Amino acid sequence: MGQLITGGAVCTCTFGTAPGNLNVTSQITCLAEGRPSATIQDCTPANITPFGMCTTMSNPQVAAATAAAMGVLTPQPCTLVAAGGWIPTKPNVIIGGKPCLTSDSKLMCSYGGCISITLPGQMKVLV
């Protein structure tokens, strides 16, 4: 059973060096603990703050910087490029016509990172 995600949730990427925050823009009418509840459409760079520095060689910026440094891994600023949307784990729980986002949902980055939620933004609502 997962927790419902709200605005202010903390996310991490497997190739990022810092956590990011989730901003909910897909809907504003359904609240949990006074914060808007997230849906699977909250997956754009406007919704998720960068994860510090990116460390994967599949990111062209990291690969170019690493090549310029003669093979020494040179992380570059994170630029989220979502590969689709959040993978819902509770597709039958609908908020504003869209599946809700839960603490066990995942989002893939086009550069290979897996984005997961580490703090849901609220602690009372389970789905």
C-alpha cells in the first residue's frame, strides 16, 4: 500500500547528486493535508526540480565533458528529460480524471535514470 503524493514531495534520481521537489500543476481541487494531490501528469521539468548534477554517461553533456577531461567522469547540471510519464501503481484511484501518484510510482529519464519518491509530502493518506 502506497502513500498519496502531494506538492512538496521529495524525489531522487539514480544518477542525480541531490534530491528534487515535486510541484503539482495537474490539479488544485483535491487536497491532502492542505496540499494539492499529485497525478501521473505531474512529470515535466516544470513539476520536478533538477537533481543537482547528472552522473550518467548516456547524458550527452556528461559524455562530452568527460571526454574533454580525458575520461575522468565530469558530472553536468541535471536536465530532466522524462521518458513518458509516471508509471502508476494505483491506476483505479482517480483524481480529476487522472490516476493518482503514489509513493511507489516511478518515472524514467531518457538518459537512463529512474526517479522515485522518497518523501510523499504528507503522511496520512494511504492508497
